Amino acid sequence: MAQVPQRQPDFVARVDLVQTDVIARNQRGQFVADLRPREFEVFEDGIKQDVAWLTLSHGGRVRDLLTPPALAREGVIVPPNLPAAGASGRIFVIVLDDLHLDFGSTGRVRDLVKRMLTTLIHDGDMFAIVSTGTSSISQPLTYDRQVLESAIARMTGEALKPEEIITGASGPQGPTELRHRAHVAFSTVRDLLRNLEGVRQRRKAVLYLSSGYDFNPFEASRLAEQARRQQVDVADLQNDPFTRAERSGQLLSAANLVGELAEITAAANRANATIYTIDPRGLVDGPDIAQDIRAPEWNTHVGNTQDSLRVVAENTGGFAVVNRNDYDAALKRIDAETSDYYVLGYYSKNPDAPRRVRRIEVKTTRVGVSVVYRTSYTAAPRR
């Protein structure tokens, strides 16, 4: 009896194209625009990868130096009215974190976005704008500057005032409303970064306007307010077992914030998007004279919020514009960093499939040239 040949089982393999922006400079700090694909070497977790995609953007022009096979398009849908040939092809996403921008900074924020239109965003650049709070701004990617001008006119800062934080409800994780607002803001940013994953071959920069985050601000003042409400001495309240347990939990809030920010940076690195954080408060002095806040508490709070912005920016290849009033210089630097660069891509051959966080190392064989690039990414979960 003839034997029926057994059909070999089918195995589905998933191959991911990993991209990273690379800035190459010579020893004088000048951008090197004539590197070829063979002069790049890329490693993932120490394993050498084959460069499959290399694009150069220089002087407002984009050139494909090496193009991979066609990829399935998903994520953000790019409008069909593409710019003229030779346009820079950059994408800017402006995040207005109005939940963490005080009302008094509304005018400065609007002025800052207008400066972006004249200093940073050029013809051929695409841009989108989204808010985290009740300003309810959600403008998809567009080339239309009038849309952006109309959207920014609706922005109003609505951050909690220090007295609202001090007198508001608190729990084991700190001020309840403060934590809720941070979660809403982080969720909004993670969603837009997830959408940016589908955009290829373009420099993607997120301009993140926020006053930053502190999960346990004004701790001493909040304790004093609690003692006043309960009509007890602060010392007695500090010795209360329930209060001591609650305060112990609040002290862990700094670690919780680090975890939340790590999720943001991982999402940005996965989307190959650089985040530039901008604090519209400018050069911050002491607390407002109308606020009954002690200077040490205020300074600690401001330092924590600024540090949170630095973490997000620096871990995604950007920088934080904090405690300074010279925004034009910062915007010009962002313009330079997003104008001259390579986009390098490879199909990961990493055999350690369960490993989520992958380390990237990019080298160039040309003597005297150094490269700046994203050093890690988080692989999407397997489905």
C-alpha cells in the first residue's frame, strides 16, 4: 500500500524591521553626509545585523541609500498630498499637557507654539497636535499651518494649584487627583507613540510641553493640613500607625513615577521617535507671593518636575528645555538635530525571542567619524 507523504508542519516566523536615527559627525562636530551603507555596522545584543534600509536627510533633502522590500502599511495614515520632491519629510507631534500647565502659562504656551511655526516647522514638514486635558485638541498629521494656529487658540492650562494639591484628597499613593491626571496624560502620550510606530523613513520628533511630574509634592504641608482638619498636633499625627503606613506608601511614589516614565521612553524608542520636553514656566524662581508654600518644599517640587522631563527626553535621544527663557536657541537646536541625520534599518536576527529590551550598537568604519543613535528599543509583545 502506497504511503501518503506526511505534510510538513507550517511555522509562522515574525520578522521586525528595526529603525534608529543616526547622526554622524566628524572631529570638528560637523555632520558627515557621504557615508555609504557598507560603512555602517549595527549590532543587537552583540549580534551583528545586516543593514537593510538606509536613508539620508541633509539640507532639507531626503535620499534613499538602501531600500528594503515593501512593507505592510499600518498605524498612522499619511495624507496623500505629499510635499514636493526634496522636502525634509520630518514629522513633529506637539503634545500640550494642559493637565500639567498652569493657567498663567497659557499665553506663553500659545506664543511658544507660534514660534515653532516660524523657527522650527518648515514647508514640507508634517505636524500634529494633541492635548491631554479638557482643551480637547486632537489634530491628526497635516501640512496645513492654519489648522495648527486654530488648534492652539483653544489651549488653556488647567494644572492643579499648590493649595489644591495640599487641601485635596490623598491616599497611600499620594494626592489622588494628581495621580489621576498623570495617568491620563501618560495614556494619551503612549497612544500617540503607538500610532507613530507605523510611520517609516521619516524623522519623528515629539515636542512635549509640560511642567513635569511629582507624585508626592508638598509632603510636610499636606501633613499639616491633615492635622488641622483632625484638630491634632502634627507630631501626634506622625506617630499614628495608620498615618505612618500611608506615608510609607507615599514615599514609594517616586519609584512608581520612574516606572511610568520608563513606559513612555520605551514606547518612544519602539516608534523611533525622539522626545524634546519643554517647560513653559521658563526660569523658575521661588513660589508665587500669593501661594503659602515654604521655599524648600517649592524648590524640591520644581526640581522633581524638571528631573521627570529630563528623564523622558534624554532616554529617547532628545534634550529637555527646562529652567531657561531662551526658547529660540532651543528650537534652532531641535531644527538642526532633526534636519541632518540617517535612518538605519535592519531585520532583527536576535535568537532570544522572549527578550523584550534589546540593546543597539551602531558603528562606522570611517576613521574620525562618531555616531549618535538610539541605544535600545523594546520589542512588541508576540501575538
